[in-house]
Amino acid sequence: MQLIIKLLNGVFLGLLFSSTAIAKPDINAGKESAGMCFNCHGAEGNSTNSNFPTLAGQKPAYLANQLRAFRDGTRDNGMMKNMTSALSNKDINNLAAYFSSLKNKSAGGNEELAKQGKSKALMCFGCHGNGAKGMGVTPRLAGQHPAYLQRQLHVFKDGTRENGPMRGIAGMLSDEDINAVTEYMGSLK
Ligand code: HEC
Ligand code: HEC
């Protein structure tokens, strides 16, 4: 498992460097087009509604990948398909740079469940970074809404969300594991 994680990280870092080497993103241009995103994702990208993930402080390479995936249809969501259909790769990189520059406000998690989820979370840090603060194309989970994370683990598990290595990992988690580990992630700062 450790070796697989190391190999995968190598691939992800390679992707990260090759995609950021192309053009330097413009945070101010991203900020100018971000106003409409706040309607759902909250002021400055800190969502107060678990239907919508927090974007503030998320890794730029992950954000850019997701925006392209929604636009190109490899991640399926009607709202986000509409939001991204007119965006160029440059617009996407600017938006990603802007949201990643904002300060993340932790959504918090249920304390009792968070305690139970702590041991399971150890197997996530290898890819999601220490304290699940994110790494390259692997997202920050720390402080994200537990209910949003739960939905994502279920769509990975049933195969509706296909990108990346999460299908197999989510498949190893029971519903109880999913509830506990996501409350733990949400409780991190
Ligand atoms: C009408 C509401 C709405 C608006 C406006 C909106 N989004 Fe979203 N966004 C969503 C929903 C709902 C999801 C969760 C989709 C899912 O469950 O897979 C999402 C997910 C995302 C994700 C994936 C985050 C993750 O952790 O995987 C990104 C990135 C994102 N949106 C960026 C944006 C940006 C940038 C804008 C503005 C250009 C925007 N969104 C505008 C509703 C919206
Ligand atoms: C082998 C590396 C790896 C491991 C181990 C791993 N993840 Fe992931 N995870 C990823 C990658 C890569 C993505 C991004 C997938 C994509 O691009 O859509 C991801 C995405 C996610 C998402 C979606 C987040 C969002 O904002 O939509 C959740 C939730 C998640 N992982 C939870 C976990 C949990 C919980 C664990 C531990 C039980 C874990 N992951 C272990 C690599 C990993």
C-alpha cells in the first residue's frame, strides 16, 4: 500500500508540475469572475450549506481538474456543467488560483463521531496530505462539510464519480466508517 501511494503521488506531482508550467494564473482575473460562484459556494468560497462544498483554501490543481471535469462531462453535475460550459482553461486556472488563495473556515464535525473516525483517517493522509490539507491534485478534506464528503464517498463507491483512485478506497469503507471519517475530516482546521 505504501509503495502504491508513493507511486501514485509521483504521477500526481508530475501532472501538477506539467499543468502549472504552462501559464501563470491571474488571481485578480479569477476574483472578478468569482462573484457568481459565491451564490452557492458562500462568501469568499466558505460555504454555509452542505449542499455546496467549500472552495476556500482548496488546492489549485485539484480545483482546476474538477472545473475541467464538470465542463468536459467526466464529473457529472448539472449545476456545475452550466457554470463551466463557457470557461476556457485560462479562466479555470485563474478561478482555481483565486479560490485557493482564500482562507478556509472549518465547517466542523460531530465530536463523538469524529473521535471514532480518527483511526480510519490515517489511511487517507498519505494522499490527502498531513492533516488532510490537500496535496497537488488530491483535495483538502480538512474543514469540508461532512455531509458533502459523505455524498462524494457514496458516489465514488457506486461508481457514479469515476475520476482518480477513490472508487477502490471508498469500497473498503462501511457506511459507519464513512460517517465517522467524514465528521473527523470536517472537524479539522
Ligand atoms: C447554482 C449553484 C452553483 C454555482 C453558482 C456554482 N456551483 Fe460549484 N458546485 C455546485 C454543486 C451543487 C457542487 C457539488 C457537485 C457534486 O455534488 O458533485 C459544486 C461543486 C464545485 C466544485 C467541486 C469541489 C470539490 O470539492 O470537488 C468546484 C471546484 C466548483 N463547484 C467551483 C465553482 C466555481 C468556480 C463557480 C463559479 C464559476 C461555481 N462552482 C458556481 C453548485 C454551484
Ligand atoms: C491513493 C491516494 C488516495 C488515498 C489513499 C485516499 N484518497 Fe481520497 N482522493 C484521492 C484523489 C486523487 C482524489 C481526487 C479525485 C478526483 O480528481 O476527482 C480524492 C478525492 C477524495 C474525495 C472527494 C473530495 C471532494 O472535495 O469532492 C473524498 C471525499 C476523499 N477523497 C476521501 C478520502 C478518504 C476519507 C480517504 C481515506 C479513507 C481517502 N480519500 C484516501 C486520492 C486518495
